[in-house]
Amino acid sequence: MQDGRAPRIKNRAPAAIQITAEQLLREAQERQETAFRAPKQRVEDFEELHEYRGRKRKEFEERIRRTRGSIKEWLQYANWEASQNEFARSRSIFERALDVDPRSIQLWLSYTEMELKSRNVQHARNLFDRAVTLLPRVDQLWYKYVYLEELLQNVPGARQVFERWMQWEPDDKAWQAYIKLEERYQELDRASVIYERWVAVRPEPRVWVKWGKFEEDRGRLDKAREVFQTALEFYGDDEEQVEKAQAVFGAFAKMETRLKEYERARVIYKFALSRIPRSKSAGLYASYTKFEKQHGTRNTLESTVLGKRRIQYEEELAHDGRNYDVWFDYARLEEGAYRDLKEEGATHDETDAAAARVREVYERAVAQVPPGGEKRHWRRYIFLWLDYALFEEIETKDYVRARQIYQTAVRLVPHKQFTFAKLWLMFAKFELRRLDLPAARKILGTAIGMCPKEALFKGYIDLEIELREFDRARTLYEKYLEFDPANSPAWIKFAELESQLQDFARTRAIFELATSQSPLTMPELLWKAYIDFEIEEGEREAARALYERLIALSGHVKVWISYAMFEAEPIPIPRAEREEEEEEEEEEEERKMVPGDPALARQVFERAYKDLKNKGLKNERVALLEVWKTFEDTHGTPEEAAKVEGMKPIVSKRRHVDQETGQMVEDWDMVFADDERESNPTSFKFLQMAHAWKQSQAQSGASGGSTVLSGFTAASSASTARKDDDATSDVASSGDESE
């Protein structure tokens, strides 16, 4: 224990007598000392009573002397005297206490309670009168005083107390208590007068509403209307005052609705809503919407819903003024309201007001210019200008204003940083619809000169082509290609235009000029268009020359396949022969075609195979052989098809030494028959015989005969290659020897 270690327990066996937790708690409770209790005293005669009272009074006086400001001690002393039926002494003590603290509410209440318990009612009245005179702002004293008078059935006295109280202009609960008193005794006219005095003291909306509801409940409808009208006259037409009086308007309208005076209610709602900002009258709008749903027509309901949506949009825009999606919805809402008014045959003033609302929304929207100079911030914003201009052009027919909108939008966009082709094109098309072609051309010319862009060139060219101004279209294509000479689709469109105009020499010249450009975006599209043009013209030699040039440039497997299929497929006869035949024949017949040459196509396939083989492109060779096999199935003989089938590779496992790790690794590779024949003729001969024997065994099992197949039969899947274990190992070993 002294060195800080726990004591060693020698005997760990359980004790014979176990002590429970309940026993421990019981013993602790029993051993506690009892608290001191004062002994009970019994008074046997008046002498002992007198002695007891004297001793208690002495104790109370001593405590009061020590703590004169403690109201608790005074109350205990006074209540003890009252319990001894010494009311005179108790009053004396209360009066002494009031001299110490005359504003103690607890002291006054205890004093009056003592008098009431002893049934000294007049004393209690006098005390309440003194208390409310000294503390007129303490409502609890007034309530006790009024309750006492009413309890004694002294209603005039209670009314007199209330009148004294009302002179101090207490809070609303006091006025309501006075009114409730008059209602309990059916003095409704007196209650109405009290309401009038209450409104004069506190002209608040809720007081007016309570008064109007009171008059309605007692059946004085004219008086109720007079109350509400007086309230509205009191608040006037000022926006701020009308906003405060929303509760009065709502209660007035609901009363008229209950009385089935729907037109009166509608006029009240509209009067209030026309003078209160929409963002501050959500509650009144909700009541009006509910009213119109129940008692209104379709038109009035729609106008109410419009007002509610306007409030919603205004709240969202107050939170984020650059939320252009909300501006779009807001503008569409106002445009829809404008169209509905026009369809319903509204007056000219109403339609002008609706158009002014639409313009106001658009003007506020376009005033929210995006910050910064990034185009992504302007993409949504610019459509606000476009929609604004379309509204003025289509709906209001105000073409001068629409032109001004387009001009303002064009001046606003920073064209040196970015531009919007749609804005320029729509401006030009607007001028075109106004039959001002020079202005439209001037707009597009300015756009191209200021900020050339592909969409601007395309739109301007399409415009000139629609107007059949082909010379202008040619000039624009030239400018377009000077701006972007690597644009293959632009060259193709230019050539197609010349082809449609039957100027084939210019078409070929454009294609030749285009193919000489370097670099080009998507040159394969340009070459394909050039070749398709020559094929359509029936110029097989020219198309063949183009294929040869393209192969020399790229040598891609798709070009070889397209070249081969071109040689095999028929093409139209040359255009010169077609025109001569059309002049001779009056009736239109089927288009004559020049048949293809499968032999030339086969030669192209062979050239392609050799070229890809020399380049070592195995996957491309497989793709070529697949198309070649399909071609031979259609145009060739079974022997030719079998020959191509024999050229297909097998998937084989090859072992080689990894240059980085120096270890032997295995890879799957495609082995072509001709490659193997050239590199390992002995292994190839053995492999050829093995495959022939295997296929002969398979056919003999199926037909009962034995046929020896010549040639190298390829397996096109890896699973077949895995089954040919012997052949695969031979090929792999030959590959190792070649390495």
C-alpha cells in the first residue's frame, strides 16, 4: 500500500454472508439523524393565548425592524394578525407597509384580499379606489376592481370604473373587456359607442375590422358598411396608407361576399390592389384569387392568376436581377395577357396598357447587361433583345421601334471580342421583310467586315441564293474561302452551287483548288464529294484518277475498299450522251448505267492487299479481306471465294523476349498464310498438311468420304486456334526460330 501498489488479496473465496445493495441503502437511511422539529404547543386559556400573541408580535416586530424594506415580512405579519381575527391590527400593519412601499402591487392585492375574506366589501372598494388612483397603469388592479363590482351585481358601478379606466387609454384588452361587459348585459348600442371611442384612441386596421364584424354580427349591415367606409376614408388613397389598411379591405370584401354582393367585393379588391405594389400585397392577392375561383368568371379568374404570377416573378427578380430565365417567363406572361385582350376585343386603351406592360418588362430585362466580356454570359441575354424586337414587329406592328431595338442591340454587343450571327441575320431578315433589300445587304456586309464568322457567311449566301443572285453568292463564297481556306464544307457547298448552275468546268476547278489546300478540315469529305461528282457525271476515268491520287496521299484501307467497290458497281453514262438521248427520246425512261468491271475491282483488292501487307497493317488487312470475301461471294466464283478465305489469318500464340524485363512472354497474334510461307516454307508445308488432314477428318465423319483439301485454311477465331494445339506450337516454334 505504501509503495502505491494495490493490496494483495489472499482469500478470494466468496463471503458466507452476502450484503445486497438494498441492505446498504436501508442501513444508510436508518443511520441518518432526524431533522429538528419544533414542539407542538397547546394553548389552554386566554392568558397563554395572550402570552403567545405577544411573543409572536415581538418576533414579527423584530424581523420588520431588521428588514424594513422586505414586503414579504410585512405580509406575513399582517396575514398572521388577520388569522387571529385582529383585523384592526392587520389594517394597521398593511398601512405601515404602504408607507414603506406604496407602489407594491402585491401589497395592495394582499390588502384587498384580506378585506374580502373578512367580508369587508366597502373597505375593499376603498382600497381599490386608492390603488387605481395611485397606480392607474396597472391593469391587474382595474380588472380586480371591475370584477368585484360585477360580482356584487353593481353593473353601473362597474361601468363607472371602466369609464375611469378608459380615460387613461389602456391597451386593447381593456377596451375588449369593457365591450364584453356591455355584450353580457345586451347593451349593444353602448358597445358600439365604445368601439367608436376605441377607434378614436387607436385607429388601427384590426380595431376597424373588429368594429365592422361586431356590427355585422348584430345585424346592422348598413352600420357595418358605414364603419368600413369610414375606415377607408380615414386611410385615404396614399400608397403607404392603403398598404397599412389591407386588413380593412380584405374584411370589407369578405363581408360583402358573405352578403352575396359579389360586384361590391370585386370593386373593393380591385381598388386596393390597384394602389398597392404587387410585391407587398401577396395576402390580399391570395384572398382575391380565392374569391374569383369561387364567384368569378373565366376572364376575371385569369386576370387574378396573372397578378399572382407577377408577384412571384417580381420576388424572384428582386433576389437575382440577372436571372434571364425568369425574365423570359415574365415577358411571355405579359405577351400572353396582351394577346388574350386582343382576341377578346378589348378597348384601345386596354390593349395599349397591356402593350406598355410588355415593353416595361422587356426594358427592365435588357437593362440587366451581363458583367464581364465572356460570351457565355451573353447567350441568354441576347435573346431578350430578339424577343423584344419580334414582339414589336409581329404583335404591335411598330416597325420603327423594332428597327431601333435591333440597332441598339447591335451597338451594345462588343463585336471586337465576340458577336452573335443570329442577331445580324434576324436584323437583315427584318429589313428584307420590310422590302428594304439594300439595308439588309448593308447590315450583313457590315457584320462580315466587322466580325467575320462562318454562320454570317452561310446566312448571307443563303439569302442571295434565295434571291437568285448567283453572282453575289459566288463573290460571297470567294470572301468566305479567303477568310477560312481550310473549311472543306465551304468548298463543297461552293462546288455544289456551280454544279446546280450547270457550270461543270468551274465545279472541277473549285474541287481542284480545294484539294490543293493544306491543311484542310475533314479532307475526306472533300475528296468524297469530288469523286461523287465525277461518278454522277459518268466520268469513270476521272473518278479512277482521283482514287489513284487519294491512295497516293493516304493509302487508307477505306479508300482502297471504296475504290474497289467503285470499279465493281455501275455508274451513269456520261452527261453528254445523256443529253443527246434525252433530245432524241420524248418519253422519259429509266436512267441508263455503265456496268462495272469485277476484274478491275479484283485487281484493286490485290493491290490494296499488297500495299497493306508491305506497311504491316494486320487489322486493316483483315478488314479488307472481309469485304473482298463478300465481293467474291457476289461477283466471283467459288474458287475465288475459297482463295480469299484461305488468305485470312489465324490467331496464334507467339513467344518472345520482352526487351525491358528480359523474360519470355506470350502474346496473341494474327498469322497470315502468305507471310508464313515466305518466312518459314518448311513449317508452312507441315502446317498446310495438318490443316488439310483435320478438315478431311471432319468431312469424312460427316459424309463418310475422305477429301484432301489443298491450301491454307485459316481459322478466324481465337477459340479455334486454341484447339489446334499442335499446329499452334509449330507456328510458335517457327516464329521463335525466325526471331
